[in-house]
Amino acid sequence: MVKTVGLVLHPQRDSKVAIDTIVEWARARSVTVLGLPDEVGRIDCSAVSVDGATLVDRADLLVSLGGDGTMLRTMRLISGRRTPILGVNLGRLGFLAEIDVDELPFALSAIDDHAYTIEPRMAVRATLPDGTSVTAFNDIALVRIPGHGLSAMSIAVEGHPFVRYAADAVIVATPTGSTAYSFSAGGPIVSPTVEGFLVVPAAAHSSFNRALVLSADEQVVLGLLPTSGRLALEVDGAVGAHLSPGDELTVTAMRAAAWVVRLGATSFYERARRKLRVNGSAEVD
């Protein structure tokens, strides 16, 4: 039974209509609505302002109001907990969100009726040279900085050296992230229910330019070669650190790091067709 709903909002998009719908639904059921101070504070609503830790601890359901970036931020916020996330798209066609704003009443009714499922989403976690770690639900990418040379990197799986890449970037992507940066670099589309992850070179300058598909049980170490330039470490598209030649990055998969609400209105493949403009196969004579 949902007793407390937590809101995570896009920093700029207008979410007033969606919030009003949620607040009205919550009021009729004596459900508490929580939000982060810098988000609900700028909107005239009755949501209770709390810090991130309290939001995570108290919410029975999180609602992400925004786009794919907001959904990724929500998943990182709740990482490691089974609290379900309902993704509501507020702008352009979202890939990760389950519904659009006009479908919110239907979604809330489905939650009332327990007519939904929750689906796990995998993350990848990287341990940095200083011992700190970062978590991504789309991808972790080591990207060349203009003027600093290529990304030159060795790849070792389970302690066994396998290949070296010279590329503009090397991307470690989850199945969810297979339709993001990895896809633009030529990587495969992977069902979000697959338990594995990808290592994909972008604009490879080496003779071997193929992606690797690894088991969720395998550990990969990316080592910056002496010939590499200084690289930016991007976590779900945001720069989180910088690495230099000689540094190593250890990456592992995290099963069921977040759980998303599925209502069955659309499938992953329908969203992929729309988002990626997959128009079908060639004519066969």
C-alpha cells in the first residue's frame, strides 16, 4: 500500500499540472507527498519539503517528472532499494519514462488497483583510482578531451588482458544505456531485462573496433595506456572526474539496482522504434 510518494522534478520543465494531479490523488487517499527543497520550493503545491535521505527512506513510490535525465537521477538517488519509480515524461519523447502527463490519472488508478508490475534495472559501478565509486544506469564513458589526445586503453576481463582500444571514447553501458551513447557509437540494442553490460569504443582508431558483451558476473578493468590523453569520466552524461595515463578504472555490474513501474501500455521495443526511428527491414524480392 502506497502511503508516501516522493517527487523528483526536472529543474526547468513545467510540472505543475502533473504535481496537482498527484497531490489531488494523494489527498483523497491520505497519502503524504514529499519533494526535495530546491524542487518543490519553486512550485505552489502542498508537497512536504524534505532532504534527499529522508525522501529515500520514507517514500513507498517515487515519481520522476521530467525526461530521461530526471529518470536517471531518480534511479541513482534510490540506487540499491526496491522502491518503485514511475517515470512521467514532461517534454519530448522520453525513452525511459513509462507514461506521458495525460496518462497520469490512468497510472495512478492502476497503482490503486495494483494493476502494474515492477521491473529491475541494472547499473554499472566504477571504482576510481582514489577508491571512490560512481554508479550509472545508462553508461560510464572515458572520453577524450579536445587537445589532449585519444583515449588509448587496455581492457582486461576477470584479470585476463583481452584488447586495446584507441578511440574518441570507450563506453561501459548497461542494457538500459544500450540505446544511448553506446548506440550512437555502433553498439547493439539490448533488452533491459538482459543481465550483462557492454564495452563499446566510439570512433575507434584501432583495427579492432567491436563492442564486447560481458556477463553481469564479470569484472572489467580499463587501464589508460601511456599513449592516452587525459580523459573525462562521464557518469550518465555528466563529468564526474578526470583520469590520466597510468590510471585504472574497475567496473562491475549491479543487478536490480533500481525498480521501475511498468503498466504494460507500451513495450521496450515500441519505445525503441519511436525513439530510434527504426522503420523496418529492407524489401525482399
